[in-house]
Amino acid sequence: MFWLLGIIWGSSFIYMKMASQLVSPMQIVLLRVVFGLVPIALYAQYKGAFKRAHVKHAGHLAVMAVVGTIAYYYGFAKGSSLLLSGVAGALSGLTPILSFLLALMFLGGEKASAFRVLGIVIGFLGVLLIAQPSGTDIAATNIEGVLYNVVGSFSVGASFVYAKKYVIPLGIPVSALITYQLGLSLVILLVVTDMNGIGEIWSNAYVAAGLILGLGVLGTGIAFIIYYYIIDELGAVSAASVAYIPPVVAIIIGVFLVGEKIDLREYLGAALILVGVALVNRKQAVRTATTHGK
């Protein structure tokens, strides 16, 4: 299940890239939420997770809808439309680093050790290498795409911190929480999304299948269920380490299945991001290994 989740999330970048050729990034987010909501809502109903008392927490759930779904998905969808799918996937490896920085600022219990600071610096160097923010041919770089991906990663990190501080203590069952989050996201998206041309997604059966099944059913609905299952079985630290897998999967798909031409500079940038993530998580990994050894 651990590796399956990594593959599902890693393959989402090629689906977003393909869909961006037919519909807008916001439309991609809308369709992803629609088809992701169905399986998780059915699962929550089966578990009997819905309670009327949850309505009083609508404010926190709305924040999670905006930060943990709409901004997150839009950042990656827009970034994927501007970058090679493999590069966009590599940048997603920045998520654990940004999550740690936000946790350090707003949550207790985290310490900025020398290894973690070094990991943050190395990770950001990887992003700068991919972004290519300087040089004579600045027009050939795609800083905009990189920035959108960073926004997506930042939104994920912010949602983790907000959820840990305000939402998880509410005691709402996970399946219900995700359903509320996606449901509120859908309401907001239906208001703000320009529907003009959204029907173009059906002009290509492969792209439509990738968006509906790859991004929606698997990448959103089923992925949430698998992720929280892994947390229950392996613990939060081990579950969070699944973030190592998507960048590698995205690059493999982009290069070997789609034929994207990724430069050595971008490979090096992706490697630096992964090294940075490893250093940021080093203390937790050592602590977990020691505990298991006992």
C-alpha cells in the first residue's frame, strides 16, 4: 500500500500535464475534486462517519478546503501546465521541507538541528537549480511554473500544520473530514471556475480517463484512504516518508514513458531536493529505527 500510494501520487503529474492541453488548471482541479469526492464519500457513509454535530466546525473545514485542496491542487495543476511533468513532480519533493519549516514556526515539539537546517538549504538549492533564476537567457527559464509548484507544496505544508493544530483535535473521523473538505471545495470551485471549454476534456478518451481515474478516483479519493490507512498501520513518520517516491516516479514516467527531455541540471536539482528531505527527516527516522530496534 505504501508503494502504491507513492506511484499514484507520482503519476498524477503526467495526468495534469495531459489534461492542461484541453482544459484550464482550475477546471482540472474542479474535475479532480468531483471524481475524488465520490469514493471517499461512499466510504465515509459505509463507516457511518457523518454526524450533524460536525456542522459547527464548518469554519475550520472551509480553511482546509481552500488551503488543503484548492490552492494545493491548483498550484500543482498550473505548475504542471508550464513545466515538464517530470520536473513538476521533482519539485513536489519540496513538500516535506516546507511542512517542517511551517511546523517549526507554528507548532511546538520541532527543533532546528544542524542536519535539518542543512537539509532546508540543500533542498532550496535544488529548487533554484531547476528554476534557473539567473543567467543570460532568462526568457528561456520557467520560473513561473516553479513558483506555482512551490505554492502547491507550501499549501500542503500549511494544511498539515493547520489540521494538526485546529482540525485533528476536533475528533472528526478521517473519512468524514476528507468528505467535508472535498465537498466544501467543490462548492467554492463551482462558484469561481470558468466552465467555458470544460467539455473539451471528453474529446480525448485517454486524457479524460487519466483525469477521472488517475487524478480523481485514485489520486484524490483512494489516495486519501490509503494514506490514512498507512498512518494507522505504520505510524505518521513512516507514512510521511512516502513523499520520497512521487518525484522519482514522475521523472521515470516523464523520461521513459513520455519521452520528455530532462536536463542533467534538473536531475541534479531533483537529487538535491531528495537529499534535503532526507536530512530534514533524519532525526525522526533515527528515532523510529531505534524504537523498532528495542
